Amino acid sequence: MSFQPRRVLLLSATIGEGHNATARAVEEAAREVWPGCEVVWLDALSIMGRWVPPTFNWIYVTNVESTPWLYDFFYDALWRYRWFANACRRFVGAWCGPLLRRAIRQVDPDLVVSTYPLGTAGLDWMRRHGDLDVPVAAIVSDFAPHPFWVYPEADLHHVMSEASLRAMRRSEPYAVGAVSAPPVRRDFAPRDRAAARSEFGFPESGFTALISCGALSFGSVERAVDAALRVEGIDRVLVVCGRNGALRERLLARGERRLEPLGWVEDMPGLMACSDVVITNAGGATALEALACGRAVLMFEPIAGHGRANAELMADAGLAELCPRESQLISTLRRWITEPQELRDREERALKHSRSAEFTDQIAALAGLRRHSGPRRLRAQDAFFVYATTPEVPQQTGAILSLEPSPDSAQAWCQHLSHRIEQHAATLPVLTRTLVNRTGRRPMWTDAGTIDPAGHLDCRQLRSDEDADAITSEFFSTQVPTDRPPWQLQLLHDPATGRVTVLAKMHHSLGDGLAVTSALVTLLCDGHNPASAPGSGRRSWRQRVPEVLRGLVGLATSAGASSRTWTGRSSPARSFGHLALPAVRVRARARDHGVTSSALLIGLAAEALHRAMGEQRADARFRVMVPRTARTGRNGAGTAAPGNHTHTLSVDLPVGPMPLVWRIRAVADALAEPDHSGQPEAAGAVLAGLGLLPAPLHAWVVRRIYGSRFFNAVVSVMPGRRRPAHVNGTLLSRVLPVLSLADGVGVAIGAIGWGEEFGFGITTDPALAPAAGELADHLRDAFDELRERG
């Protein structure tokens, strides 16, 4: 929803006057639609250095007038070689972005609108580095948006025609664009020709040609004058020389009666109203202003590079007549003089294009732009789970959400969840990412834009003969599709009891358990749902480096699992089990035994594993991977941040014969020891370091280390939420995690605290390990035994 910005930042540049003219149009519209807002201007070239504006202006003029072949070569290379265009954009962005960041922080805008491509490059750099979280729009005043104009991190590009939109998508497939009304001030509008001529002191009759080639007035201006003066029927040739005083002096020296050389003109709308045709050579602001005034446009000998491309695109769109040579300009002018109907048709086409939308409405919509991000490489920690995926072992994490009985029907529930997805999914970055997995190259995220509920939500009303557990097992055994944002929900409604269960799964590359839980709560639950408190702040590098080094030594010396228990060749079959334990009693038993709740729960899991193994294997060392959150307020990875922000402990669970209370104490000691050795920090450093490897080698290493060669099971205890949460007014009473297995590993156990319970979710591969329900029964029995002894 749109809101009124407190401060709008316009990012332009003085290289000619075209970019500033567009910015003035944006300022006028902003002040009209948001009365009282402050409009601040920044010059992108000045920010890049004091020497930059004069140097870039000199380069531009020199290229156009003296070395057009060089400008054409550069422009064509931008289109022909994507690597060259990307390298140029990255270079400019890395130059402009850090300098621009300082200036924007001082301005503190609510909306940024760029009218200059190098400024947009800097904004793109800021977005990619997480430094700009306000709407960003780019107004592309050129008809042909070349690759230097268009950036994937901008929320919207306003371009000048449907043909321009197609060109934009060719130059940057991941950019977002829309066709704009001409970005000109309101006074560029149709006016009575005779009245305008009277104001300027010109005769009211006679055919008038206006030649205007921008503030610098370079290019073939004098050749255009020569051609126009050779056409019988042209009574006046008005030439706007702008800042080019030398040109005006040369034209005045001709002493031609029909020729009116003008300097800087303040009332360009009035001058255009005086004319019958506007002759120009770049297709930028002047052409847009002429169209808005309802004047026919002739593009004569377009300047190199963008001028030529603009002229060709305007001609293809039927908004200008392209005259590459002097003879063509003469013949076109003669035809329009002798066939005035064609000229009137051109004027009507220009007005129709200009009135296709209201520029102020388009500016008003910018405040409510949805944030857009271009393709980005996955972090090494997230790409890990892309590479670890196999046909038999999908890497996805999920949850089972159980609600209290409700009188609402299955249809009503489905409508409610669909509405929540439509309203909220697009605001959650973790739910709008689409995975692009390219063979031999690094996987990428792309922004999916809007989310269609039909592609992510399935609703089922259970029949009396249907088994909810079988449906649940089928849902979590199936890989989540990756041709769209890789997450799915399934709603199960039991009409006999009124109970509703929501099954949720996401590709593990989207995030860890905290990211998934936070996204589900925000997406589905009523009211404001703040994220859980992050972990403690990061320690200084002086504290961390020795720990990382000790951890690396520990990882190296402890590598390899000593037991082949419940490991082997994975199968696609899955068994799922779950149970819930009262949170008050879990915490009470943990206090009684002097351990944390997490240690108590993992100790109970170790006891269940011991009982399921039987005495013949109970003396084996059983190594588990225990993920721990690395999310902190200082590292920017709060609980709502997408991605995997965990460090993993490698822990040998005591599964041999011993009393239950001894086992819990031994687990607590085993969990504490890796912290002292720096193993979590070291594991995080190793995962990040793997991202420096070439993609094929990164994938090969991941598949070698994430599996039965190094551990026997995954056990995770996740922080959850104690406050009650409601979905459609109904209490969300229970959350059960569903973890994925690793290749060749037969068991994964997850636990999460939710409200008054700790929910356990157990996943097994029945070809390698006992059924998940058996482990759940052993775990429940172990807790009951502990409670009786307590």
C-alpha cells in the first residue's frame, strides 16, 4: 500500500540537461501527489569525485563529435558481450556505491528515484550489499534502455514504450519494468499554435521547423539547418543552440531571414507549441517533450551509440521518422508540407502515446513498490544443501502445525490461507526466492515476484477411511518443486473433530529451522508476530581466531564415524514419527539434573537410540551432527533472515549401557566440550571457505562430507515460541519439526519448544533404521521413566 514519503531523493547528473529535465518532472509530480514532502537532489557524477563531471562531459562530447566510431564500438559491445556489460556495471557500481552510501545515509530518504544510469549502478551495488531498504525506481528517459541503464536490484524501471520494455528485458532479463507516460513537466502539453507564436512575436501563419539537439546542441545541427532551408514551404527554422554559443554565432552570421538562432530558452514548451515539426538527433528528453506537446518528431543523423538506438526504436514504435541522411530529411519535410494529413496523424499518435497514462499517478505508486532483488549466488552455507540433494535424499525442512478444533469448514480454511498467502508471502524474502540450479555453475536465487497460492497450497478434507499419517508421510517424502519458490503447504481438515493440520515443507537452501518457523508464523498467524530474540552478539576476531584454529584441529582429529550403525545405501522410503512432551516438566527435570533443556532432550534421544539398537550394538560409538544457531543481532541474521545460519557440532552420543540419568549428564558434557574447542566456529568457517571453490569441486566435497562417512544421525533442538499464536482466531497448539536425512544416514531427530510443549519429529529411512514410531515410543518411555524417578 502506498504511503506519503517524508523525503524523496532524486539522483541525477549534469551531463547535458536531459537527466536533470527528467528529474525536474519527477520533482514536480512528487510535490503534487505528496504535499509537504521534501525533495533532495544528488548529482551522481559529483559524488564520484570533483574531477568526474568535467571529465565525463569532455569524454561524452569528444566521443560524439570526434570519435563516434569509438562510442559505437563501446555501445555495441555492451549489447553483444554480456560479460563486458556486467563487468562495466560492476566496476561503476563498486565505484559509485560506497560513495553514494555515505550521502544517502545523510539524506535518509523514504524513496529514491534515479534518472542517471551510473547513479542506478551505485544504488544496485548498495542493494546487493544490504545498504538500501527503501523503494528504488529508475526513470529511463532514453527510448532504448541499454545494459548500462538497467539493473536487477532496482524495484522498477519506467521505460518509454512497449518496444523499450522488450529492449529492457533483452538487456537485463531479471529487471522489472513498466511503460511510463513521458516524464516531462506539466507545461509540456498541447497548446494553441497561433497563440504561442503571438507570444513569441512570430507570424501566426507559415510552416515552422524547430531544431533542438539538447543543451550542448552537438551533432549535425548545421546540416539539419541546411536541409530545412532548402525545402520550399518552410517559412521559419528555429534553432535552439543551448549552451553552444559558438554554434549560435555561426548561424547568426549567415544572415538568413528564415533562420532564428536562439540561445538558452526558458520556455521550451511555448517554443515547441510554435512549431509544426521538431527535428532532433538523440531521442532523449527533447523527443519526449515534443511528444508530450503533440508534435511530430524527425530524427536526423542520430548521434552515435544511444542516439542511434533511440532513433531506431522510436521509428519502430511509429513515434518518429528516422532520416539518416540529408536527402531523406528534405524529402520527409516536403511530404509533410504537401500532405498535412500525414503530419496530423503523427501529432495524434504522439498525443495518444503521451496520454496513455498519468505521470503523477505513476510517481504516486512508487512509494508502495515491492522490494525486488536480482539473481544472487547462494551463500556457501545455503548452496551446501543444493549440492547435498540426491534423488533418494531430498534436502528439505518442514513442520507439522496442529490447531485446536474449529467450526470453520475446509473451504473457509482454504480461502483464509489463500488470502494470507496473497497478502503476506510476497513480503517475506524467504518465500519469494526461486532456485536456479545450473549444471557446473553456482546456484542462484531469482525473485519470483508475486506468489500464486494455487502453486503452494493444497487443501484436503479427510474422509472417514483416510489415514492422516499416510497423507503426512506422502507429503514429506515428496521433493518440493523447484520451478517456483521451493515451499509448499497442505491443509488437512477433519470434519469429524473440526481439527486442522497444516503441513509445511521448504527446500533446505531457503533457510534453517528458525527461518522456516519465523516465515510460517509471519505468513499464517494472526496479528503482529515479532521474531524470537536472536542469540548473543558476535565476539571479536581476536577471540574467535584462536577458537577457530583449535576447532579446525578438533575437526581434523575427530573426522570419520567409528560405527556403521544405521547407515548404508539410502532408499526413497521414509518413516515419520512424532510426540509432544510437556514443556513445564521438561524444564523442571532439566533443573533437577543441572543441565539445559536442550541437553535433556538430546539425552532422551540418546536413550531412545540405545533402546532401539539392542544390546548387540549398544557399545558402539554413535556420532551425531547437532546444528546450533549462529543468528545474532549484530551479524544481521535475526530469526527472520533467509538462509542457513547455523554451526554444527560433531558429538559422540553415549548409547552404551548406563543409567538414564548418567546418560543425560554424559550428553551435557559432550555438548559442552566442542564449544570450548571452537568446533562450531570452525565448522562455520569451513562451510564458508567451501564457497571459494569452483562449483563442481564445491559440490563434490559437500557430497563427500555430508553423509554416513562422517556421522550416524542428525539431532537438532530449536528455540521456538512460548507465547500463544492463533491462525484465523484458532489456537496453534503444537508445532512438530520435520528434518531431512543425509545421504546414507538413517535417522534425523528434531525438537522445538512451542507454547506449553516440546514437539519431537523423527524421520528415518526404514531400509537403514527402525521405524520412526518405534523411536518415538522409546523416547516417550524414557521421559516417563525420568519423570517417575524425579
